[in-house]
Amino acid sequence: MADLFFSIALGVGSKNQQDNWLEVYYPAPLYKPSAELANAFTSALSYQQSNQTFELTDDTLAALESNLAKLNAQDQLAIIKAFQGSRRPVVATLLATDEAPQTTPEAYLKLQLISHRFVKPHGTNLSGMFPLLPNVAWTNQGAVDLAELPQRQLESRLKGELLEVNSVDKFPKMTDYVVPAGVRIADTARVRLGAYIGEGTTIMHEGFVNFNAGTEGKSMVEGRISAGVMVAEGSDLGGGCSTMGTLSGGNDIVISVGKNCLVGANAGVGIPLGDRCTIEAGLYVTASSKVNILDDGNQLVKTVKAKDLAGHSDLLFRRNSLSGALECKTNKSAIELNEELHSHN
């Protein structure tokens, strides 16, 4: 079974006064580890079967350190050394299979696997995750249980300090856990943990990326990427635009944006787009929208629902400024991102 592990990770977390998990940070999770690495963990932790989380004592840390030293696993050994003497609870989470998470440490590991780019959105089972993520106050001193927040604020004030509450949410911002290589994020509070940000992506101040969503490569994000939505390389989401996610009205339809697409400012996407598609500014294309298909001479060919065009490439969606009708014709201009503007060097 050791060679079948989905993921193994060492982490340090936060708990409330009732000994319930608030969050867990995994510095360097292992994705599909080798059988040797998996055995080093299972033998030190008295692992039995399935997915398990172990809260580590000094003795188990020492046993694990001994096993990993035999394999010269320097990254994991460095983590153990950093964790020794920690006043925070230290954990090892072992996911034998990609089943739905059953604990808060499991849920946090899966979110971080996405943000580390080990798995893409929809690439791991997140079913039933929401009840496992407590709604907490995210502060400059870490996660704080909401019931304990007033006392913590008072204690800080009495010390002449300020306990600053940055948000109250189930999800922390991604960059407090993972900062992917080769990206620009103007406002880190607008990217949730569990986002997949491809190398070369620029996210401007008004851009937002939810969990289990993101970009595959060099893209410009000035709009909203909702949960479950993936944007392919070379695409540009204009200021204030929106993609309809499965949590915001998209139902079971998986919305995606293909390569080299342009979604104009304040526009919206409610169907999967193929490659090289354009939606003009201010136009929201939903699955049930009636669309007039035009030929190259701007003559009406037929009228369809937008969902019938889902996944098709080289489409230009626009609003007729005289009749108000939604029209679609062949998109003859590909979108090219400005190389100098999007340089991350």
C-alpha cells in the first residue's frame, strides 16, 4: 500500500481552547511520494490504513527523523528540525487515497496541494469540505476562534499591542501558505487558499481567484475567477468581469475559459469558452441567452441558446447597439498579451 499514497505532509497548526483545529500549514507537502518515503512515515507513526492525521510528540518526531535520515530526505528533515520544540501542535497527515476529506488537517492539505500546483482544480476530491473549515478571524497573530477573539483583543490591548483582524472567513489568503513561483498578485487578500495560479499570471488589484479555480499560465486577471473555473494560458479577464462558478449559479456546468480569450470589462461568462473567444465589455453570456448567429456578411443564420455554443473556439460575442440582440460571429483577431507588461523578472 505504501506506493499508492496520494500525499503525505508534515504541518504545524492552530487549535482553539476546545482542542479543535482552526488551520494547518504544510511547508513542503509530498505528492505521490515514493514507497521508501511513505514507509519512513508509516513505520514511525504506527500507521494502520486509509487516511490519517497524527499529532506528533517529541518521540514520534525523533523516530520519523531517524527514518528520514536514512533516506537523506533533506527537505523533510529541515522541517522536522524547525518543528522541534514548537509550542504549536505539529501534525503528519497521510492521504492513502484521494477520498473526500474527513478532518480539518486533511482539508487544508488538499487546498495547499492545489496552490502548490501539484493538482489542478477538479483534480482532487473536495466533497464535504465546508463543514471542516471553521469560520475564524484571520489576524496579524494568526487564526483566532471567533468565540475567543474578544479576550485575545483585550489581552493584546493590555500589552500595548493591536490584534488586527484582516478578515472573518473559512478560507485564508493563499499567500500566507503558498507563494507560487513566477506570479504577480497586486492584492494578496483577493486570492484564496486553494487557488491554482499558473506561472506567468498577473492578478491586478481588482482581480479575485476563489479556491479550486485559477489559471494555467500567462494570463491577465482583472476580474473574478469563481470557484471551479479554470482559465487557460494567454487569456485576459478585463476589469470587473465575472466567471460563473458552481457556487454562484453555474449549477453543475463546469465553466472554463480557453486559450487567448478576452472577456471585456464588466462582462460575464456563463458557458465554457473555447480558444480565441471574445466577449465584449458589459455583456454577460449565460447558458440560456438567445444568440443570433451571423455570417461574414452580418446576415442572420440562425438563433440558438448560448449553451449550444459551449466549448466552441473563435467566437465573438457582442450586443447589437440598435436592437439589443446578442450576436455571435467568427472572431478574426487573437488576443496577445503584452510581453513587457507581463514580465515577472
